[in-house]
Amino acid sequence: MRNISRREFVKITGSTFALASVPGFMRGFLTNSEKETANMIYFERFGMDEEIIRKILMEALDRGGDYADLFFQHKLSNSIRLEDNIVNSASTNIMLGVGIRVLNGNQTGYSYTEDLSLESMIGAARTAANISRGGKTAPPQEFRTRELPNYYTTEIPWEEVGIDRRVNILKSVNEEVFSLDSRIIKANVYFSDDENYILIATSEGKISTDYQPMFRISASCTAEQGDRRETNWFNYSARDDIHFLTPERLAHLPREAVRRTVALFEAKPSPAGELPVVLKAGSSGILLHEAIGHGMEADFNRIGTSIYAEKLNKKVAADFISIVDSGTNPNVRGSINVDDEGIPGQETYLVEKGVLRSYMHDRISAKHYGVKLTGNGRRQSFKHFPMPRMRNTYMLNGPHTFEEVIASVKYGILADQFTNGQVNIGPGDFTFYVKSGALIENGKITAPIKDVNIIGNGPEVLERVIMVANDMEMAKGGWTCGKNGQSVPVSMGIPSVLVSSVTVGGRM
């Protein structure tokens, strides 16, 4: 194999054998020789070759499992925080290991090890194999590399971005926060980045690899006016490199954090009662994610705990409503070239023109329902087994404009910035706290409001959506989804939508 620089390595492997910016890569896929080079680089990173992988899979299948896979992961993470005008914390973490899964029907045997010696991996495979009691299953005789798409191009790995550059960015943002308004008394600026290398080998003889970059930068501030204090924030997150942080974005970050904070001084408590609610485009998609999206994950439906368990191919919303879960949005936080079961990233229509068309599947649920895998098998790390999880979940544009939506409301609220929430995933009951919004009176946005609680049921809210605007926007910030003790990065989006009636409460 030819010698290759680190930057060339990222260009080859950073797109799972696909990087459109590299000359000669047609339609985002590598040539056979480039695939072989990338494959060898990943094998070297984990100290593997096909023979070692075959031996581990042979042990995993020794007791007759239906299927086995290996999930190798090497993750490099950095974070730095500037608070009270000084850098007060910084950390670097390295994660390396392999998770070994054996499936026997609907049962899962799982084990992992941080020791990538053959002896340790064979031992972990033997533990995972204990789920099965039957004759041996033969491991694959040869492996094929999956052709995968590319949804996050990367030119500069985060490892090559010096700590001084990160600190200078934080200092610049911090100084700008204080310069924008004399009422600001405190600022907190945070930066984190990840580089996640994965290799997935399956007993079906398929190998998938991916280089997954991620970063998040946030600015929060506290302002004081008289005897009142208010705090708010703004953040960006993406699967991208340092080029994302353009001068325009680095200027917008502190401006928006300050604007959101000082605006709260003019805000009034929310009215209470059953009111029309307009969910503003963008991060209001968190309600769609939490109160509706989880109910469409196939494991909840397979065991019958989701309210959507009996609603496939049935009407669940108005004709102008379509909801998608996708891993294909370029550089968006929840996008994936390949899921953690080795399935290519793809787009899945959950609701199409008001009809529930699909759940989000991992290997177990897809087999249960007799459908194709949707690329939603995700896990927090090699220490966890995959399950159906969302990626980027959003509602598509509708037939109305934002102005038409607002004009149709005689008296209601506009919900803008969502924060804390609680959801009972089975029935979809929820309570969300809205940090900021506005009152709508006689078809016009009037006074800003804050400390809003909205309470309802996700499926019922979906049925009560009576207008959808054409201004769909993805959330810009760094959302992380928790489920069954596992956390994964996600994003969401929504156009501005009008819900005819939701229970609205005041301050918590």
C-alpha cells in the first residue's frame, strides 16, 4: 500500500469511500483501487485484517446464531470552555474498542472489549454467542465492501486544528458578547469536536467504514436590568470541519445569543388555556421529534407500546402533511453515510400525504415486519447494541405562507425556542417548556412572551395541524437524543405550522 498523509486519509475515508471534492471521484463513489486503499487504512487503524475478522465471526456464530456483526470504533473527542473571561476547562477523550453482536431470532447477545487483541475479541465473541443454542453457522468466506454515499465532506480533520485556534475563536465570541450590550454581566462559550472512525463487518460478508466528524459551538450569556436577570443562548452544530465557522456565522453566534437574552426583558408571562399555537420553523421540530417521532420507531411498535402500532397505511394527519426521517441532509448533525449496522444512509418517508407509510427500522424490526432496512440502526458507542433511532426528522413544506398562518389566528401564541420537555413515548403525551415566543392577536404578532408550558398528546397534535407553511428550516443547534440509556446526535426541522388547539400554561 502506498504511503498516505493524514489529510489524504480523511479525504479518502471521510466519506465512507466517497468524497466528491477529490478529483476523479465520480458521483461520490471511489474506484476499486481507492476502495482497497481506504479499506486497508481502516484495517490498519484497528489492527485488523479479513482473516482476524473471520475468526471472530466464527466464534460468534459457534453456537448457531442467525447473524453476527462486529462494530469497531475509534473516537477522538475534545472540548474547551471559556467562562468568566478565562478558559476554565478543557478535555480530550479517546475511545477504542469493538462491540460484538449475535442475533438469534428476536434475541440479542452482546459483548464488547476495549482490548483489540485476538484473544480478548474471541472471548467477547464467545460471550455474545451464549444467546444461541444450536449447531454452528459458517462465517463468510469472503467480504465485500459496501458502496456508500457521502453526506459530509471534510478537508481538515479536527486533529489538525490547534488548541490556540480554538481558544482564539472562543475569546473572539466572548468579547463580542460583552461588546453588544452593556447589560451583559456574564458569558459562557463552549466548543467541542469529535472524529469518529467506525468499521462494521457482518456475517453476511459485508464491510462498511466511515469517518464521522462533528462539532458544536455555543454561546450563552446573562444580562441584568434593574433587579431582573435573564439568561439565554444560541449554538451551532454540524458534521463538518473548521470551514463551517465562517466570519458570518461567528458574528451571528454572539449576536443571536445576546438578542435572545435581552429580548426576555420585554417578554410577558404567557396566557393560559386551550389556545391555537403556531410552532415556528426550525427548532420547534423538537416537538415533532419527541412527541411523534419516537412513536414511529419500530421497536416500540413491534412490542405494541406505541400508539402507532396499528396505524400503518392509515390516515394520521391532513393530506398536506408529510414527515421524513433522513440521514442524507448534507453536513447536518443527524446525517449518516452508514448506520451502525452497516446499512447505507437514506431517506425514509414516515408520513406521506397524511398516511403513515413506514416505521424506522433496525435489523430486528425489519425482519419482524418483513420490510427493507431503513438505515436507522444506531448506537451510542461500541459498548452498546444498536436499536431503531432517529437521524434528522422533519416535516416537509406545506401549501401556506408564514404570513397566512399568522393572519389566520385571532388569539393564540407563537412558540419559538423550546427547551426542556417530558414525553411518554407509548401514548405520546408530552409537556414542553417554551423559553420564548410571542402573543398573536387579530392576525398579528404583538407582545413577546416567555415561560410557556404546552401540554398535549403528540398524535392528537398531529391531527390538529390545520396549516403548514412553506418555510421549512432545520434546527441549527446541537441536539442529542436519549433512549434506553443511549445518546446519539440528531437534528430536526419543521415549517411554521398551526395547531388548532393545545393546552397552554404559564410559568413552571
